[in-house]
Amino acid sequence: MSVSAHTVAFEGVEARLVEVQCALSPGMPSFAVVGLPDKAVSEAKERVRAAIGALGLALPSKRITVNLSPADLPKEGSHFDLPIALALLAALSVIPAEVVAGTVALGELALDGTLVPVIGALPAALAAAAADKSLLCPEDCGAEAAWVGTAEVIGAGSLRAVVQHYTGDHPIAAATPGEAATNSSPRDMAEVKGQERAKRALEIAAAGRHHLLMVGAPGAGKSMLAKRLPGILPPLSAAEALETSMTHSLAGLIDAGGISRTRPFQEPHHTASMAAIVGGGKGAKPGQISLAHNGVLFMDEFPEFPRTVLETLRQPIETGDVVVARANAHMRYPCRFLLVAAANPCKCGLMYDPAQACSRAPNCGDEYMGRISGPLLDRFDLRIEVPSVSFNDLDLPATGETSSQIATRVQAARERQTERYTEHPGLRVNADAEGALLEEFATPDSEGRALIRQAAERVNLSARGYHRVLKVARTIADLDGASQVARPHVAEALSYRIPASVA
């Protein structure tokens, strides 16, 4: 006769239910864990043995077999310790087997029986809710898992506390959600002097989630502008916050159970590997593009990134998710992000400075920007030059709009898009629209059509470029509160699409 507990195995952001079966049978004393466990899971038997010993219990002189079902699903991580211990304690009749069967558990055991926090409590809680079971996890993970709200979450500090809870000696109160994290020191656009065109481009990018490329001399303010972009983005909706937090939970980035309503901002260094950017490594963990889901991915010194890393961005930009393929598994992670890239015009960065003109200009600029392939460049809806700010502008007091003022317009534009795409699940912003839907909502008036037709013939716009101009024009119209895309909206969209230096 066997007793069962339940836990989860992670496949991307999905948590698959795993049945932990424990059987005691006559034979030579042994403790075996089967069901395709990795090294951490195989070592669980030693931690479980020591933790149960800390309760004053001794394992029986029998053959103990623990099977993790389905047996063909790879099991990775130390969070299998607690469900294995629960199944074994139920098999020993220490705790009721029927209560254990209705629980999804995860947690690592210290040798003294203390429960150590693990990653993935949030997706595990969703899986428990879907299976109509409660969740048992370490106390430090309880506040995070409780955000799901549809499953009872018990956060225990030790294995002894778990036994006392299930035997009724000392019940543990259900965990409550942690405090929502807030951005305590947002950078403000009012601090930026000059760069009005760049600020306008950032506003459009934020309103419609349009990818942006900034090219300018070193010190012109590209990084400073990009780091102020989160301050004008609307806060995450409840659904978006849960989506984002699931990925962050798997990466162990949720602090004290607090789910943030601020959009994520990731800025990988240009020496980062492909696994760090796209995802992979041991366990096929999420990369920077997935951690930026529903937020901003800022890539400074864009041409300095390895060519292979840049080219892997092309498919995730279009589809909004990425598949990390391994020999024994395929992990799918969401990655619908706003890409902001910054680059110098050439290797030395002085091509635009007449006082320090490079002798190799303009060839050096063509070679440097040539590291960005045409297909990848075509995926940037907005491309702008960021000129150096003169001393006269720096010496004047800042008089520009604050981030909150810009954010108000962005929020209003986002609300118009939400209303527009209400009947189209999966669409949230203009950047997601395509096909017949784009033609329905973004077709310009007669003057606008004439202008975009003339521009397309003159600069040989690709089909993708044509559609992206329409999306940007639709966003500009939303910022203006206009129901119809007009010629001025198309003209401004074209001005960001084909600047002279990067067209």
C-alpha cells in the first residue's frame, strides 16, 4: 500500500502537478527515490532522513520507495524535500494520509527540520488552485503564494510545525499576501534639459509599446532618458502583475512576498551571454527578455552585443514569447517587452562632432551600425538621433514636463487602446495589432494615405515597415485623442521611421 502527496515540476512558467508516492515494503532497509530525479532530488532522502530524526522519529527497518509520477517528466530542484517528507510521514501514520493527499507542497528541508525558502511559490499556488488543493510551503514563501487568492496557503517554519498543524495540536493560520512593492525613487523627466524630440519619442513608445532605437554621441543622454521611461509607463494591471511575478518567482526575484505594480526595467551588459539574455543554462532558467515581460528591456551599446545574441531577439520581438530548447525539455517563457536600444554613431562616437571629426567618417559609422542587421533594424518602430546638449541648455533651469504629466497622457492613450481591443483577447496595445484589425483601426484618411504611399515609394519601405508606421501613427492619434489617423499623425510617424542617419 502506498501513500501520496503532491508537488509541482516547473516547465517554463507552468507548474505541472507531480504525485509523490511513498511505499513501505519488507526487505533490506533502503531509501530510494525514482521517477527521473536530478541530483538535488536524489539527495533529498538524506535531508528527509535527518529532518525526521530531528522530530525524534526513526525510519523503520523496511524498504522505502518514493516514486515521482509521471515518471518520464524530469524533476529538478530542492523543493521536493517537503512533499517526500509528507508522504513518508503519512505512510508512517504520523499525519493523516487523506489531508496530505489534498495538499500541494514544496520546500527544502534543513537537517534540523527547518523549512528553507524555494523559488516558484507563485506558479505552484496557481497549480494548487487549479487542482482544488491547498498549498504548503516555507513560511518565507507564504506571502508570495497568497497573492493567487484562490487557494489556501499554509506557510510553515519547520517540519515540526507541519506535523503539529496536520495533527491539530497547533494549527497554522493561512498566509496573507505581502505588501505591494513600490518604486521609492523614480527618476523624473523634468530633470532632463533639452532633448525634446527624444522625450516625445519615449512618450510614443510608452503609449503603444513601440520599440525605440536612439543613436547619439557619448554623453548625449541616451541612458539617462531610457532610465526615465518606467516613470511614464502606466502601472501593471492585476493580470499583468501576476504574469510578470510568475517569471520573477521562478528567478527568485520576489522580495518578502511583495508583488510589484511597477513595470520591470532590465538593462543587461553588452558582455552578457545568449543564455543570460534569452534564457537557458542549468534548468533552462528565464533570461533578461523574460524578466522584462510587460516592462522595458534597455540594451545600451547595442552594436557591441554579440551578433548571435542580437539575432535571437528577432523572433521574440514578433511573437512575445521564447522557447528555450533542451534535449529533454522545451521551456516556454513570455517576453512581451518594450525594447529600447542605444548606440553611438560609430566606434569612437565622434562622427557627429565637427570639432573632433573622425578621419574615417562616414565609413566608420556604416561599419559600426552595420553590426545591426537589416531585419533587426526593421523591427524598431522609432529611430531617432540624440544630439549633444549645448552648455547653454545645461546652464538653464529645467522647465520641461514632469513624468507624471507625460504619464497622464500615456495612461489616457492606453485606456483608448484597451477599449478598442476589448473584443480581441491577447491584444492590449497598438504594437500588437496586425492584419485586418490594423486596417480597421489604423487606416489613415485620404491625405494620410497619399503621404505614406509617397514615402513608401521614395524610401522603399518594407511591408513590415509600412505596417509599423501605421501602428505608430495610430498611437500618435491616441495621444491626441483623435478617432481617425490623419496626415499629421502619419507625417510624425514617418519622421521617426526614416531619419537620415539610420535609414
